[in-house]
Amino acid sequence: MKMKYMLMFVGDGEGPDSSSPDELQAMYARVGAWWEQHSASGALQGGHQLQPASTATTVEPATGVVTDGPFLEAKESIGGYGIVEAPDLDAVIAMAKTWPASSKVEIRPIVVRDGM
Amino acid sequence: MTQTTTSESAGAAVSRVFREEAGRLIGSLVRRAGDFDLAEELVQDAIVEALEHWPVSGVPANPGAWLQLTARRKALDRVRRSALLTEKLRLVAASEAPLEESDDRLRLIFTCCHPALAREAQVALTLRAVAGLTTAEIAHAFLAQESAVAQRIVRAKRKIVRAGVAYRVPTAAELPDRLEEVLAVLYLMFNEGYLASSGPSATRPRLADDAEWLCGLLANLVPAEPEPLGLLALMRLHRARARARVDRDGQLVLLQDQDRSLWGGPLIAEAGALIERAAAMRRPGAYQLEAAIAAVHAESPSWEATDWRQISGLYVLLLRHRDTPVVRLNLAIALSHVGGAARSLALLGELADALDGYHLYHATRGELLKRLGRPGEARAAHRRALDLTSNPAERSLLERRLVF
């Protein structure tokens, strides 16, 4: 039975602005290669890079309050995510260890319900 | 024989049975039902029931089969109680076949010590699932609340199931890292028992004994790996000196003051043989080197005759595998016996930031300053060490040093 996971790529919230254009391009090339490799193997089923945390809007459904910013003020935030199908956590850890861009990758198992 | 010693030895016999049987049984049930949490729970229930019955009725002739039968009955009970008759429970309840010959305990060890689990959870889970301790026994060993330990175990097992932690032996590529993780768990367990970091007594022999047993089991299950042999040798060497380490009043005795006639010769010889077996594989590692260092001490006829040159050399090698401030501190101590206290004090200076919160750093500094004829600074360093240690036996050793 395969498990589903969400990989959350954690960064400083504002993207890699401090890098030079050359470095940035090289990094995007590595990310592209990583994405292609794991999509081709069937493990990676989708995902996106996100706009910086400063663009976030938070809504509280119970009160209807809409706020500018992420729900948690933190130095680090999710810069992108990928949805992965794998036989077990070890396979995903091995994959995350090769992620070329951000400093941390959080792995969260996805709740899979019958018929979904 | 008094009543207490009788029941204690009966208790020890029962614990030995659990150690032999629990891991095997859980291992095969996990494989059969595919559910780590459930298998572990059923066997724990069976152990608790055995603890109620065996002291009265005696240990059954085939304790493994008794535990298996009881675990099966526990599964049936749950099936009846539960409206959701799950396939997993039926698989366990229906399994009448005796335990397979194959040993699933290696997978079990690697699952319990998976790096995705917190170290405390790895320790508690390994003791419960592989060594067959009850939650109450684990709580007692770590002077923790039983409810806190139970909670830790529940959370860890939930993570294993929900996060998809694999129940398998790591691949060859993964093995070095994963083995290192298991050894770290076992060494922490052993140290907690051998040199308790808190609590009224300085040692908890049962915990150290369980850790040594687990390490022996691991060494047998991965016979081509040298590091488990190294850790096992290290544990034997610590145990060989255990009787000389604490005096009649429960006070810790420094290595240099220990009565070497109390050291266990056979254990030291056993450790030596283990180190040689490991060394023959020609893959040196941190535990083998630590064991080799301990062996040089153990084989030395007196403190004065200690071969500090060899010990220094071994610490230099150890730095290649484990470059930590504590290893550097130990190297500085060894060198102080070869090249003088002043040079070692300078080496210690580089470690000031990293080890300021470590009592042995200040104790060593105090010792060196005393030797260099700086008694005022020496006393200050010893006092700082005293403030930092929470082990009562180590505390009084430092208190005695302050007198001079």
C-alpha cells in the first residue's frame, strides 16, 4: 500500500533574494532537474512554488475576520510544496535529502480516506 | 534467603523470559497483521497478564507459546468488544501457527529506533517492544511519571503508523546511519543506568543490563558489523569496573583511586576478545575506539602505569569519527599526562565556550590548575563543577575535592 505525503519546502519567507542572478539560475536549474526526476519516477504527483509569506491573507471562518499576513508570524515559512506518493517514510526522507533549494523540508503524511 | 530476595530473583527470571520472548512475538505479529501499534499493544497486554499470573502459578514450561496464546486471546477480546471487526485483529486472532523460526527482531529494533522518532521515544519504545519491559518499569528506570511514558509511547506508535515508518531492515546504503542511530539509543540507555543523571542512586543496574542485552542481540543479528561489537565491549568494560566505581557509602571513586583488584578480570578479557573480533573486520569506528581506550585503562596494572601515549593516540583517531568538544577534553586530559599540565590547560581554553555547562570540563580545569599551583582558581573551577552536576554521588566526589 502506498502512502501520500506533502513535502513543504521551508525558507526564510521572502525567497532567495540575496543570491546573485547566476546563482539563482543555477539553483532553479537544480530544482527543475529534481522535479523532473521525481515526476518521471511517478513519486511526485504535483506541487507548486508559493509567493512569499508577505503576500499571504488569513481568514478566520468563525468570525469572518480577514487579516494581512500568514497565520503564524515566523522567520521561516513554506516557500513551496510537493505531493508525493511513496511506499514508506524512508523513501520520502531520501528524496527530501536531495532537495537542492531551501534549508529545511517538512514531511507530513496526508490523510487518505476511502473513496478519495 | 529472605522473602525480598526470593521475589526479586523470581522477578528477574520473569524479566529474562520477557526479554527473550517479547521482541520475537511482536516482530512476528507486526509482520502478520501489518500494524506495529496493535501488535505491540497486544503483547504488552499479555505481559501485564503474565505478571499477574506467573508469580502465583509459576513460569509456564513454554513461556513464548503462553504469551502468544494470551496475545491471541487479547485480540479475540478486542474483536468481540469492537463493533468494527477489523481484518488486522482477525489475522492475529486466527493465527494458530507457532512462532516462526525466523527472527523479526532486527526489523523491530530498526523501527523502534527510527530517526523520525524523538530520542526519548526511541528509548522507551525499544525497551517496551524489544526488551519486554512494562510501561511502569520504564517509568521507574527513568524516574518519570508512568502516564508521561505511556503518552510518549502512544504518540511514537501513532507516528509509526500514520507517517508510514517502514517495518524493515535498512538497505545497505542506509545501514551505516541507521545503525549509528540504534547504537546511540543503546548507549544512552546504558549510561542512564550505569551513571544516572538524576535521582537518589547513582546506578540503575537493571537498565544497564537491559541495554547490554539489547546490544548483544544486535551484534548477533548483524554479525558482519564491527561497531555493535565495539559498543558491547565498551559496556562490558564499564561493567567490569562497576564494583570499584562506588565505595561502601555510595560515593563515586575516581579512576585513579579505584581498587583495581575489584575489577572483573573475565569481563575485561571478554571485552578484549570482542574488540579483536571487531578489529579483524578492519572498519574502525567510534565505539571500537572508545572501547580500545577503556581497554587500555582496564588492562593497566596501576594508575601510574597507564599508557597515556597510546590513549592519546587513540583519542586522536577517535576525533576523526567523533569530533566533539568532549572528545577534545578527553584528549587534553590524556595529553596532560604526557606533555604537561600547562599545554593541556591551553587546549582546554579553546573549549571554554562549548563546555561551560559541562561539569567535567570544570572539574578537569580545577585539577590542572591545582597541579599548576593555582589553588584559588582551582577551587573556583571545582565550585563551578559542583553547581552543574545533578548526580548526588558525583556531587559528593566534587565536594570532597573542595576540602583540599
